[in-house]
Amino acid sequence: MKKSLWVVVGGVVAVLGLLFTLQGTNVIGGSAMSGTTFWAVAGPIIFLIGLALGAVGIRGRRR
């Protein structure tokens, strides 16, 4: 994939991870995910995966 696509995908995954975290900790209410421990734990992991994907895009491949 192109570097910019890695950055965009990583950013989207990171934002979703942040959203899942906020819903899991009941900061954002109104869904079945609100106040659920699973999402409070899975959200930060998904966020870190998104950051890693973005870092891959920024760093690029070394030859």
C-alpha cells in the first residue's frame, strides 16, 4: 500500500479505538457498548494498533 494510505487507515483505526474506549468507560453513552468492560479494555489496544499502522506509513520501507 502507499504510505499515505497506511497513515489514513491508521488514523481511522486510532479514532475508532478512542471512540470504543470512551464508550466502554461510559463517557459517551447511548449504545450497547456503553459501560461495557470489554470495550474499555479493547479500545486502547485498537488505538495502539492504529498508531502502529500510522507509524508504518510515516516511516515507510527501508531498502
